[in-house]
Amino acid sequence: MMNPHIIAVQSEEDYTLLLHFDNEEWRIFDVKPFLSKGIFRALQDMSVFSAVEPFLGSIRWSNGADFCPDMLYFDSSPTTAPIQYPALKIRANIQELV
């Protein structure tokens, strides 16, 4: 069985990510431990951090920073589905890309 992939992401002001996986789980991933390292330093700018998008079962930022979907799943904490998520970015439907 494959590990779950991300279908939606929302950045939070505390440098965490609200992640929705294709197994219907919602999880929170803390990016703060990575913000002082290499390519992730650019994410200290909230306008860059908040531009995160789902990409190929994971996430990415415009500067090329990304995380492995397995890491995002196993190093995140379960949470409940949000009541509202206006900034949630949902993976594009493959048919829309054709």
C-alpha cells in the first residue's frame, strides 16, 4: 500500500501547513525547524511561505523548495478538518491540465 499523497494545502501564520491527504486525513506539519536551512530560508518571508501549492502528491514553493510526501505525512500531527479553509489550495484536476 502506498503512503498518502497531499491533495490540498494551506499555510498558517505560525509557519505550519494544514495538509489534506488523499486518504481523507488532515494533518499539521511544522516548517519552523527548516527555516534556517538552505533553500528554506526564503520561506521566512511570509509572502513566499504562503505561496505554497500542492504538486505531484506533495507540496512546493516557487523558489523550488519542497518536501517528500512521506516526510510530510510521518512528521506531521493529526488534526481535525477545518470548519473553514478559504486559503486552501487544492491540487489541480488532471483533466483541467490537458
